[in-house]
Amino acid sequence: MKWCVTGMAIAMLQAGCATLDQDQCLQGDWARIGYIDGRDGRPPSYLENHAKACAAYGVRPDPATYFEARGRGLFEYCTPPRGFHEGRMDRKYYGVCPPQMADGFLAGYQDGLRVHAAEEHRDEIRRDVNRFERRIDDIGDELDKLAARLDDPGLDEDTRKSLEESRRDLRRELRSVEARHRRAWNQEQAAEDQATRLRIDMTRYYGSW
């Protein structure tokens, strides 16, 4: 859960967490506020957050105006393309769509979640690829340093043997990491192809967001 960053005073903390600022509360455009909350799929209880934000300025919400406008905003939110977008962004759905629109929105939402899962899977593998690449670079640097030390003609025999053993160990590790990198790279390409095909298929139906 995300929390507001603590400030030096309670007032600063409340201002940072407030859903509305002083100007918005005093202006009292509850039709606009309600419409935006509906358009963004926020739950009905979000009005309570506004009430808390505006209480500091002696302002109370206008629930009737707010909820009428929120209903209009929901008709913009509760569409299959918007559902797809929300799912792909892995945003929470609060069950706000009216029954006649919920099925279409949820179909898009589930398809969006499928694309999100495919892209997350690809990104997870990509992180492994990058990790292997960093280790390969590090081993290369370590081998270069060992080679430089082994070029020293003044090394005693025990130190030389120890360095050569370390070099053999690093070379074995390098072969292992390179093999794992190749496997991960191939998996990443396959995951990328799958995510791309799925995304293209879905955007043909839902449009681009």
C-alpha cells in the first residue's frame, strides 16, 4: 500500500494525502468532481475522502449533484476498451459498472489482464537476461585482473597456483552463466513474441490505448 510521505507538520501531511485542495473545495464544482470520479472508476465511497479533505475548509459535498455526475462518468468508464486498458495497467476494478455495462467492461478487463500477465512474464525473464549479462561482464573483468597478475614474473609458485585455480573456477562459472544466458535469451524472445501477438490481437479489437 502506498502512503503519503510524512512531512514536518500534520497540516502538510493532510494536504499531501487530500483528494481535493482548498481551491477545489471552495469552488464546489461537485458535478465535475463526480464526473471525473466516475470516469476514473472510483468507488462511491470516494466521496467520503472528498468530504474529509474539504472539512478543513468548512465545505460539505453535494451528494445528489456528485452522484448524478458520477453516473455519467461511469458510462465513459464502463466500456470494453476502457476495461482492456484498466486490466492491461493492472489497475483495481471496484465493481462500479452498472449491470447492463458490467459484462462488456469485464470482458475487456480480463483480456487486458492477460496482456499484462504476458508482458510481466516477458519482463521477468528480461531481468534474468540482464542479470546474466552483468555477471558475464563482471567475470570478464575478474579474468582480466587475474591475467594481469599472472603476467607478473615475480609471483611465487603457491600464489601462481592459487590464481590459476581461481581462473579455472571463473572460466567454469563463465561457461555456466553463458549457457543460462542463452536459454534465458531464447525464452525472452519467445515471451516477447507471445506478448506482442496477444497485444496486437487485442488492440485490433479494443483499439490502442
